[in-house]
Amino acid sequence: MPDAAPAGSVRPKVELRGVGLRYFGLDGETEALKDISLQIAPGEFTAIIGPSGCGKSTLLSLIAGIVEPTEGSVLVDGAAVSGPSRKVGYMLQQDYLFEWRSILDNTLLGAEIQGADMRQARERATALLTRYGLGQFLHHLPRQLSGGMRQRVALARTLCTDPDVILLDEPFSALDSQTRLALADEVVEILRRERKTAILVTHDIGEAVSMTERVIVMSRRPGRVRSEHAIRFASPDGHRPAPFAARNAPEFNGYFNTLWKELEVHVEG
Amino acid sequence: MSKVDAPAEAPSPQYLAWLRQQRRNRLTVRGSQFIILVIFLVLWEILPRAQLINPLFTSYPSAIWPTFVEMLQATPQQPSILAHTWATVLATVVGFTAAMVLGIAIAAALWRWDGLYKVVDPYLVVANAMPKIAFVPIFYIWLGAVLSIYGMSLAISLFITILMIYSGFQGIDPNRVKLAQTFGATKWQILTKVILPGSVPTLIATLKVNAGLSLVGVVVGEFQSANLGLGYLVVYGSQIFKMNIVMTAVTILAIVSSLMYLAISWLENAIMRRR
């Protein structure tokens, strides 16, 4: 089953080597992640699923460089991660738009923090927002937008600094199911078109199967890699179907059930 | 998709009736408020005149305006009442502005260096709980007649300002800080782009509290040391048993504090409308 080795010749975009993480408290230490080794190829879409509390979000924080591993190392483009990097963009569970900033200014937050050329950044932000159908809302405030629109602004904010790797931490969990499905299609299309490498953390099996090429299942705390599954859909034109279409593909249920059992077995264990 | 409600074509009769009811309710509240004020003033006027209360103790509301007009004129012994009012207002504004600036700076330092906060926390709590008024005579000796008033105004509002603003900083959603960190924000950038703008409602609430406290500090400081200011007039008037002077000064204090409150509410509305 774990047959999803990335192409050996290409240098992985993101690599984890024997990563472990322990939290220290006065009443002892907690092992959150244990001996995790992963390779993610450039342009690959990977999902990480697992029971809640298995440290899957923490894994993203490690790759983003805002948490340091206790053991092992995290590499992006072959270089060890030692802090937040411009190559990595992080999309959080909620949009966390600042209510005192306009949509455009929210999108520009990263560029502002990184001291980028603001004129260029403004052009890029405007172009991104326009492409996501928010062109007429540039100077609106976040509260004037619906949940789906706000999350698209959050995506634009992440992409505005043009990172190569996008980390998605349950980015649709705060949305209603209809918006969720529509936005999944949009996000996948956008990230593919921009040739990004994406890592999606979710507890939604359907989302993982329909959106990504490889699903990594993590075990309960201390989180370790339990299994990996390559997701392949037969398609006439050689392109991978969009997430919504993938849900209707004949292969979908097979993958879904396999992953479901992986997680379920674990609940009993 | 935008969350703007379309206006109804024509208001229904039920809606119009509801609007009328709302208007009636509003008028009832305002009317009751006005009646309470009138009853208070009438009793204050009538009871002393009917000799049910010794007028020497209370003066009359009708005496306030003539006293005010009379005191507008500076005499060799006494500056104009406007000069008294100005002295009090100036010390109050300086006091709460300084408390705000220092309070934000200190709260930011405590936020930046958590170890510092842990060390000074008990001292801050005690300093805040301490009756600062006990320091009036000490400040008079240390700072002299004028500076002690400013000092009191600052001392009485500074600690609560630090504690309120710091707890506001702590209340900012840590995920917003995380968001800034993912872009590689420095501590200073997190402070200026996330913490401070996110704390504006807290800052306004703090301003409301410490503006009132600063006025208390100024008046108490003036009791001790001044020969200028409304607090001084209250003490002076009571010493020579001229209650009309005392009541005039107290009335001006009530007006000043109401105006300060209105100014801050206006500021609040102006800022919150943008959010």
C-alpha cells in the first residue's frame, strides 16, 4: 500500500529527516511528533490526515519555520529551515483578516512585513484579487464580505508574496459545505496554475482524496507517519479531474474506504 | 454575494407602527431623564428656601449662574473662574495623555519581555490597589505646588492604564500573531501591525476610565497645594463658608467631566465607524 515514493532523481522541495518534537511542561514532557521522514516533490499536492491532536498542524508550523524540531531537520530546497522563509506560505484555518484593514491592505500584509516593493506588491495583490472575483471589493472592509470571499482574500494574502510552497491548515473548515466544495475546486486550480507545491492538512478524507495526489496518514500522539497512499484518477485527457469531479470518479470510493479504515482501525487501537 | 440588504419597496403599516412605538419609547426615556433633573433642581431650590434645610450648607441652584458671572471678573485676590477651570482642564488632559502614552509604552515593554512582566506583576497590582490619594502630601513635598498636581493626575491613572492595556494585548488572538510570524514578522512589526491596531477598542475603554481618574487626581492635588483650579475653589469656598462658590465649582466639574466623556465617545464613534 505505501507505494508513493516521489521520483528519486528530483531534489525534494520539502524534506523532513527524522523529525521529532517534544513539548516541555513543569509536569513532564509530551512527545507530539516522533521520527517523521517525508519527501515532497516540487509541484506535488500532498494531504496529511490523522486523528485530531496527532500533531498534523504542528508539522506545518515546523515546515513554516515558526516551531523548531527537537530532533531531526526540516529542509526546503535542500537547505535547513531556521525560521520563517519567503519560500513558504501558510494558510491558516480561519482567514484572520484584520478588520481595520481594507481587503487590499489585508492582502498586502505579507509584502509589508517582508519589506517588499510596495508598488509591485499592490499590482500583484490587485491582479490576484481581481482574478478571484474580488476586484470590486478592494477597498471594502472584511466584515462586508461573505465567508467564502474572505477565505479567497486569505489565499490572495498567502500568494501575494509568491511562495513556492503553500501550507494549507484545514483552510475550509470554517466554511459551509457548499462554499467548501466550490472553493476546493478554485484553490486547486489556482495552485496548479501557479505551479505551487502544496501540503494540505485536513481531517476530511473526501477533501484529501479529491484534492491531492498523495495522502499521508498519521497515527495518534505521538504523531508518526502510519501510511502513505498515492491517489490516481484515470482521466481521458491526462489531466487530473477537479476536486468536485474527482468525488464522482469511480476510484474515489475505494480510496475513501481505505483511508477510512486506516483511521478507524486506529481509533480502536 | 455582498452582505448589503436590499431596501424594501414600501414600508408596511406594521413597520410604520413599530417605528412610531420606538420613537415613543425613546421620548419616554429622555423625558424621564429630564424630569429627574428638574425634580432634583427644584428640591435643591425649594427646601433651603422653605428653611427645611439650612441654606448655608447647600446654597441654591439659582445662585450658581450669578456667582459664575460675578467670578468671571478677575479681582486682585482671585483670578477669573475661567482661569481656574482652564488650570484644572489642562492638568487633567496632560495627566491622562501622559498616562496613556506611558501606559502603552510600559504595556508594550511588558508584552515584549515576558520575564519583565512576571517580575513586576505583583508590584503593579499593589501599586494599582494602593490609594494614591495618600501620596498627595508626599508629592507636594517632592514636586512642589504645581508639579504635584500633574504628578497626582498621572499616578492615579497610570497603573490601571498599564494593567488594562496589557490585558488587552494578551487578549489578541494568538493566531493573528502566528499569521504575522509566518511572513517572518519581527516583534516590533507584530506590535505595530497586529497588537496595537487590534487593541484600539481596549485603548478607548482605557481612555474612558483614566480620563475620569485623572480629573479626580487633579482635584485632590489642588485641594492640597493650589491657589488656582476648581479643586482649590472648592476648598477655598468651604473655608470661608461661601457655598455658592463651592457649588459653582462643583457644577463646572460636572460639566467638564461630561464634556470629556462626550469627546471620547465621539472619538470612539469616529474610529469604530471605520471598522
